[in-house]
Amino acid sequence: MQMRVLGRSALRVSRLCFGTLTMSPLQCDLSPRAGADLLIYAYERGVRFLDTADLYGTYPHIRLALKEAPDYVVSTKAYCYDRTTAQAALERAFEGLGRDYVDLFMLHEQESLYTLRGHEEALVYLAEQRDSGHIGAVGVSTHHCACVRAAPRFPMIDVIHPLINVRGIGIQDGTRQDMEAAIDDARARGIGIFAMKPLGGGHLIQDSDEALKYAVGNPLLDAVALGMQSRQEIDANVAFFEGEKDAQGRMEALRHRQRRMMVHDWCEGCGRCAARCRQNAIAIVDGRAVVDQSKCVFCGYCAKVCPQFCIKVV
């Protein structure tokens, strides 16, 4: 597996990053053992980079996997606003992963210069932890071009995890070309880039050849995070990243899969999911949540705030 260094950080990662959201309770809800087995299998195939979040609930899966795959570079992220929330989130990561070190810790879903300024205390704390050896690098994740453009103003940010794909699906404040320009500038300033949602949250599964060719061949992207729920998906994605001759054939077998956001009949229309959705894909209609599948990126974050547990990515 081809390896890259993430910008000015010392983190050396595989270009294919295992995104663990899809195995989490927010999506297919694999058991910790089943999730760990997939991570170990991907490790055996050469994957050395994984991504998770405080929100995902996959620390138990990763903790088990690290016993047999200790060289994984682990990236996690959390909603931190100040020193107190950043410290608490980092301690949860340490406890959950069974380590006193995290390779990459990021602020989750940042939006703009104003968001970063508002959360600068958290960034300063994380930079202190990096300098004391408890974190390898500090970063931010975002769906916004404005955040990517603003990040170089903050010298503590080593890595950006932006949403980008061939169609620009999910970018909140511009086009694919706008995001590319912002990423290009950040890279020129020494910031490492690893992309999220190269398949547009599932919207591009039918066009996976085009989507993955764009992601794998894009010189702006040091690594690309892909969610994987089976050995078949791991084999197909590794084949594509490695340029194997049968890569397209492996992908063809996966194209029948369609994803959607399901709302169960017992929805009470409280509106928490609609308030949480950053894509404006959920509305309350006649007392029940209704999802615009064309806008949804199937992150499942809305499911986390549903008090009735009636929302699920399927």
C-alpha cells in the first residue's frame, strides 16, 4: 500500500484510510469483535490508517484491533469548544482506545474562520498536548471551503479532513473547484490533507469508478477515508488504491448497494434530527421527520440525537 506523510506532521499513513463510521451504532452497528476483525483484515491488506470520532462509538472496536494491529495510525475527532471540553474528549479517547497517545486529534465539523476563532482555546490545548507527546498532530474536519481557507491562519493546525468528491456532493459553501482551490492553498502552507466522503455518502456508488479515480488520482489528497463493512469492500478498495487489474471488476460487484436514511413509524416529530442536520436534508412534515435522500450524506449524526431511536442509515 502506498504511504504518504501528512503535511508537516510526522504521521506516515496509507493512502487508503479505514473510515469506521459505517461500522458504528449510527449505521450498521457491528459488534466490537466484528468491527475489530475487519480492521485487522484491512491491516493485513496493507491499510495503516483509520479514522473515528468521539461520536461514533467505535473505540471498543479499535481497541480490540490495536492488540493485533498496533501500527495503525489512529485519527479521532470531537466537538470541543474550550480547554475543558477538549481535555474531556481526549481523556475519553485515551480510555476508549486503551492508550495514552492519539496520533491525530481533530475538532469535528468546523465551518469558518469564526468557528475556529471561537474554538481556539481547544486548539491551543490540543497543541499543548501535541508538544508534550500525547498527540501526534492536531487537525480539523469540515464540509466547508471557508474552514479550509481559514485553517492556515492557525499555526497549531497540522491536518485538515475536508469533504471532497468528484461531484462536490455535500460541500456546504461552494463547488468542488472551490474546495480544491482552498485545499491547494492549505497544502502549499504545509498542512496535510485526508479526504472524506469520496463516494458522496453513498450517492456515487453507481459511479464508483469515476469517483475513486478522482480521489486516488488527486495529487491534492494525501489520503482518502472510506467506510468499509465487509472483507469484499476492503478487497475492492485496496485493489483500486493499488491499481490492481481486477479493481473495476471487484467494484462492479458492490454497485448494487443503495443507501438510504430510514425513519421508523414511531417518530414523534420532535425536530431534533432536523436541527442537527448540517445538510438541511430533514424536515418535520405532518408531525414526522421526512428525509430528502438527495441531500442526505448518510452520516447518521441525526440518529445520535433522536430520543426515540427511530432513525437509521440502511
